Amino acid sequence: MGLFENVSNANQSGSITYRDEDSKIELVNASIDNMKVIRKNRIGLVFQQSSQVLNPSHKIGVQVGERIKESNSKNSLKQKVLDCLIEVELDHPEIIYNKYPHELSGGQLQRVLIAIGIIAKPELLLIDEPTSALDAELKIKIMDLIKRLCSKYNVSVLLVSHNMHLISDYSHYIIVIDDGVIQEYGSTQQLLSNPQSDVTKLLLRKNTFKEAKQQEVGTSVIIETKNLSHSFKIQNGIISKKSMPVLKDLNVQLFEGEFLGVVGKSGSGKSTLGKIMAGLLQPTYGDVLFKGHSIFEMSNNEFDIYNKTVQIIFQDPLSSLTPHRNGKEVLEEAINIANAQAQFSDLQSYLSQFSLPEDILSKTPKQMSGGQRQRLAIARALIFNPQVLICDEILSSLDTPVQANIMSLIFEMKRLNELSVIFISHDIALIEQFSNRIIEIENLH
């Protein structure tokens, strides 16, 4: 797609040839005019993270219609966008058309990204991790939707994913890549029945975790919610807004030393609960108590201490790590806030505890792998020596081996720092392996 053309440290070599019935186009170092032709209606792209793709200040309808606006009148463009929103199975397309990205759920945003990729009826659709942040049921729905649309319009698909078990249900052929090198390739049936490379075997292996349940749980409640309810204001027509409840009368207790699992489908309010318990969001009703004291009645000084005592690690480190700061600057900012210069004078030694290489200190988040970014986020959070760690979907975009490494790190840090952990996930099969208790949150709508 030529998206690295303006990146100074991107070195490209070799050849990528796009062929159809009428032409052959070399994509490496292609001219701007050739790439415009390719991007317009030859190759579509569905990105992984809607937060990195969709413009928060533009409405959905404008962004979906961007690729075809030059060849359509205003009225024709709007109708084609609405038709496309219907095709990706979005309810109330007229309302979705006028909404902003932050007003949609994760599943709705993924359907919007598919609409953007498919609206120009491309010959090839490149899809990058389309279901990593979605629950199991929604994963299947999204993949079935992609399969159905691509079959309808005779579109070829190149699907990028770390989830071998998911893509094996939809792919004819699989290529396994590690460190930028092809490790193995063959038909789906061949790779599943007789994998040859260690990388393929690791990706096919299911993780098992036993460490957390072996650790003792205290009897004192460290943090709890009381009748917690929360609603969001969403657009209802052009002018009016309505209240959409996401949490209702929720009572949750976390005991000292406990590993508490919180599960639920996409849009159930799991992340909202985590943000409220971390003090990042004021609930519509109810309270959060830390060792018996309301966090919303704390003085500014007490609340500052609470913010250090309870740390949250988000699903997407690219959104939570400052993009222009390198690893050293990210950690030094946390060290200064925690006033912990003496304890963290040797950053290289500290990074080694998280299996992070020294060069992370000079890299920005976009120059790191997904696993490295997540490790850096964990390292930053633990600088504050927290008592509670809230992990919000921190494994969803990582492959099986990296998931295992991250969880081993969490278990070890929990043991060394006597942490209590709230682990939020949509993957109940995974979370039940290492949680002392599990709370399931149901969708209210």
C-alpha cells in the first residue's frame, strides 16, 4: 500500500507485483499516480485498531465515503455509504452515519473499518488482525461477514493474524512469518495436520497457566464497588441525546493478593468498570471504596496517592504511551512523578526484569513490537509500587507465545510486589485458567 514511503528508517528492497487482467504494476517504489490507482479501487485495507485509523473529529459517514467521493454526487455518495453500512450489518445506518467514532462499540467500529475497506469494491482486501479485541462470538460474526462480502464481490483476501485457530477456519493457504522471514507455508490442512517449524507449533499450542491459583489470597478487601451504575449519553437523532446504561448496580470486591477475573462480551462495560475503579471516570451512580474509604470523597492529595497505588494497563499501548517519547522518556516521566529517582537510577537493569532489550530506551512505541510495548506499559505501571494492578484486555492483540511471556511476567511481578490484580478479558477460556475468582458482566443492551 506504500504506507512506509515517508518513514525515514524504513528500508525496502525486492519486488511486489500487482497483476490483473489488463496490467502489471510494481508496488515497491511505485509512482504516486500508480499508488493512487491501486488505493482507489484495486486494493482495500482493513486496519486492526480503529483508534489509529478513524478521525475522532469526523462523522462515520464522511470517513466511509472518503474513497469514493470523487466519482459520486453528494446525494449518490450518501446513499452508497448507507447501502454499505447496511451490507456490513450495522443497525440503524442513518444514525450510525451521523455518529462519531467514540460513540460506537468495538464491534460497530470493526464493521465500519470493513465498510471503508469494501466500499470501493476492491479486487484484493488486506485485513490486519480484524478480531483481536472482540469476544469469541463476535469474532465469528465478523469473520463470517468478511467471508460473505468477499464471496459476493469476488474479492481475494490476505488475512494477517496471530490467531492460527481462527484463521484456519477461513483460509485456503497459510504463510507463517517470524522476524520478517517466512518460516513455513502450505495449505491450511497441511499446516494444521503436520506443522514443521517451531514457530508454527508455538502458534498452534494453547497456553496453560497454573501459577496464579497457587498463590495465597488474603481475607481483607482492598478495593470494592457499591451499587455501581454508569450510563453514556449517545446521539438520538440529529439534536436529542439519550442515556445508554452500560453498568447497573455492580458490587465487586477485590481481596488482598487476589487474581480476580472480569469477563464479558464486547460492549458489556468491562473497560468502563476498570476505568471507574482506577479513578479515571466518575460513575453515574454508586461508589468505589479503597480500604473502606470512598475514592470520590478523597482530597486532591489523597487522590494523587490513590492514582499511584492503583495502576491500570490498557489494551492498546499505542494509545496509552506518548507516541513521540522513547522508552527512556516514558520511564523517566513515571519515575519523576513517583519521586523514585534513587530506586531507578539504572534503567537498563530495571528493563532486564521485563525481558526488554537495552535499545528500547531509544525507541518510540511505534518502533517496538506489540509485546515490547505491553512490557514497557507494565514496567511503567510498576514504578509506582502499586498495590492494585488493573489489566484491561492486555493479551488480546498478542500471539500465543507472547501471551504466555506476558502472563509469566505478571505472575512474577504479582509475587514479588504482593499485588492484587483485576484482569479484564473477553476470553473466558483463558481467564478461568489463572483467576482465583471470576465475575461475568452481562450486556445491558
